[in-house]
Amino acid sequence: MIPKPLELNAIGSGAAQWWETMDRRPIVRLMFVGALILTIAVSVWFFLLD
């Protein structure tokens, strides 16, 4: 039997499109990684040093 293809809901299809954009545009990936690192650094600063 041939398996059925996965049906992606709205969040899944949006995530798939976003992932393809990350592969095509390295600047988007760099900006996302930078924002993630900044968010982690601010969270650590807020919770540990405040």
C-alpha cells in the first residue's frame, strides 16, 4: 500500500514556507539567529541579574 502524504494544517504549511525562506535567504537566517541569541541573553540577564 502507498502511504498517504501528510496533510499540513495552517501552522504546518506556514512553517514549511518559512523554512524554505530560511534556506533561500541567508540574511533572514542570520537575523533570526541574532534575535534568538538576543532574546536568550536578555532573558538570562533579567532572571539572573535582576
